[in-house]
Amino acid sequence: MKMRKKRPLRRSIACGCFLFIAVLCLALSVLNYFDQRASLYARYQFYITDLLRYMDRRIDDADMIRCIETGEESQIYRQTLRFADEIMNTHKIHYLYIEKPLNLNETENVMCVLSAEDDYNRYLDSEGNLYLGWISDNEYSTESVKRLFAIMEQDEIVFYENKTTWGYDYTGSLPLKDAAGKSYAVLSVDVDITEIYSELLTHMLKNFVLIVCMGLLLTVSFLDWIRHNVTEPIQQLEKSVVDYAARSHGQRNVEAFKFEAPEIRSNNEVRALSEAITQMTEDMQGYVSEFLSAEEKAKSMRELADQMSELAVADTLTGIRNKNAFALEIGKLERELQDDRGLHFALGMVDLNYLKRLNDTYGHEKGDDALRRTSRLLCKVFSHSQVFRVGGDEFAVILRAYDYQHAESLQNQFMSQITPDPFAEEEPWDHISASIGIALYDPSTDSTVDEVLKRADQIMYEQKKKMKAIRTDTVSPNRPDQEEAASSTDEPAGDS
């Protein structure tokens, strides 16, 4: 499995902190900007409201309506104009004026009713001053005129930002109404807000720098605390766990499962985690120890069972397999034969002659020597086959493959090393006299393994009779002991 690139926890926390501070600074700066803007606008609204109410109280609505209708300035109108000029000279405003929307045409859509000026523009540079009855050319857009008509339908002051050819203002407009409550014009005060945005920007930058400095100081302090209490303990714990995993992988040594816990001074969840891992590895060490102990016991039991199983099928005298093993192999061979009638195998039966006489004459030790010598000869001749001791002086051989193909030559090889009369020799126990019969499985006549076994046994006894006849013919009349020896072969086979 492909390993993902590790991202250090400390770096992730630092990046998260700096990103959080950046977003926080931006958010606080924006909020501060709009808060300051709203605060400034509120002060301007309060200021403009006072001026509009103050000016409204000095206006004679009936006289102002006559001046609008006649286009001529009255004495009251000129007094009102001078009062408006005083406001312009004594207050920080951009314009104070009264205007009347006429229509929604693109030109000649607004009439000037009153326009206040400061002393300089009124008396020294009066060119461009507006007068009663002045009709706009293209100074007012259709949207601006629509707004004036909408204001005339209101009862309270309307505030809005107004960008015109004269500048960028924050305007408060109050509809002027006659005695019947019908609007006839709009009284407006403009305050230049160009400097407001400059002030707001300066204030926002100052606050941004202050927030960034405080954020950086807080971040550095927080990261230092995180380093001592979280990241460094976690790194130490990670190193210990990785070393433990590498050291214990594939190990069967219980000591390899010992966890070297790091020294963690912080009294928090990381320390608790380290203690939990330590306890878990100690428990695991105990479990592994118990498991290995149980495994060793199970291995010993299996070895003991194997030894007992081997003893159950092994002949203690000769070391070859015994009658139980032979019965198991015959059963297995029988099952194979049921599945495959074209099986190739042969069975051999061997009987050791003169065993009882050896035991009675020279003792059981010499008889045992003869049995061991016979088993060694059988294992040597039939080296590719299974050899069994199935009785006191009886042996069996199961021939397969090579030995099956050379059964006749192997039988002759065995018989070539047989002594017909071992008692004619000086040490009869060192000479083997045995009869052998080998029967090959014939699928046309044999339906079971037992039938092959019986034929082999029959062949063996027929050979025993032939050997008896030969020994009888060679017995001399003046050697009664030989007659006794010859007759002894008809006795039942004795056990060693």
C-alpha cells in the first residue's frame, strides 16, 4: 500500500492559526469599516437634520410659493437667502438649496428655488451662482429627478449619497409643504463625504495593523504552548510507537514487545494516551508470552502424539512398520482400488524358517538377530517398497512403481541370499532361511486387495513346501538330527 506523505501536526496547526488570524483580521477590519461608516453617517444625519429643521423654521411657505410662481424675489425671500448664506458661512456643509422637480425629461427638468453661497462665492466670485427660477440644462439625470419626486411624497427627511458634477455628497432632503400639506419643493443640505472615505480607510488600516500585531502575538504564544503541551509530546509518542512497531514486527522474543514510553511532562490527554499505550503493550507482552508458552506446549504435545503414533505403527524389535500399519495401508490400497481398477501393485508375503528352533536351541536373542537380519535384507532388496512385520516370523511387502515392474527379479535377488538350511552352518542365526510369495494384482480376476494377499500367501506356502521337499531329499539316513530339522518346518511359526 502506498504511504501518504506525512503532514507535521505543528505545521498544520501553525498554518491554521495564521489563516484564522488573516480571516479574523479581514473580518474585523470590514466590520469595523462598516461600523465606523454607520457611526459617521449617523452623526451626519443628526447634523443635517438640525440644519434642515433650523432652516425650515425660517421659511415662509406662502411667500416662497408666490416667489416660485412669479419668479420674483420678495423681501422675505431675500431675508431667507441671507439666513441660508449665514448657515453656509458658519457650518461645514457643501450646499444648502431648495429645488423643485418639473418633469422627467432629460433636460429642463429641475428649477432652482434658493441656493445659499458663502461670502466669497456670493460677493467676490459670483459667476455660476444659481438664482430663483434657474432651470437646469442636463445637470440632473432622470433617476435624480425621479428621486426628487419620490421625496416630495414623503413626510420625513430622506438621506442618500449623491454623486453629481459638483462632487460626492451625503444629502439630507426635506419636502417643503404648504398649509394644506401639499409638497411644493425640496430643501436639501449636502455634506461632502470625500474626506469621510479617506478617514474611514485610514481608520481601517490602523485597526488592521493593530489586529494583525495582536493576532501574531497571540499566535506565537499559542504555538509555543502547543509545542510544549501537544506537538512535542505527540512527536515523542509517535517515535516510541514507530520504534516499538519496527522492533516487535515478526518477533517471537517476548522482550522485543517491551514499550519504551517517552517522558511526557504535560498533564493532559497526550500523557494519558502514553500511559494507556504502555499498559496496552504490557498486556500484549503478557498475552504473547502466554501464547508462545501455549504454542510450545502444543508443539510438545504434537511431537509426543507423533511419537506415540509412530510407536503405534512401528515394530519395536526390527524398527520397520508393524501389523497395524500394514492394515492401514491395505485399507488405503483398497480405497484406491475402488476408484481406479487399473491400479498397478503387488503384494509379497515372507515367512522366516526355523525361528522356533533358533529360540529353543540358542535362545530368543539369536532368534531376534535372525528377525532383524531378515527385515534388513527385505528393506535392502525392496528399497522402493513398504516392508512390514505382520507376525512373529511373518513379513509383508507392498510393491509399487519400480519394485512392481521388477517384482520377479527382486524376488530372485532375495532368494539368492537365502540359505536353505541355516543349521548346516556354524552360526545359523547369521544365515536367513525364508520363503517368499509375490502376487501381482490382476484386474480380470482380483476384485479386492484381500484376494491378492491370499494368492501371495498361497505362493509363499507353496515355495515353503518346495524348500521342505528339497531339504527332505538331502537328509542322510545316518543323520537323525537332520530329519528332526526337516520335520520342524511343519510346526507353527513361533514368536520371538
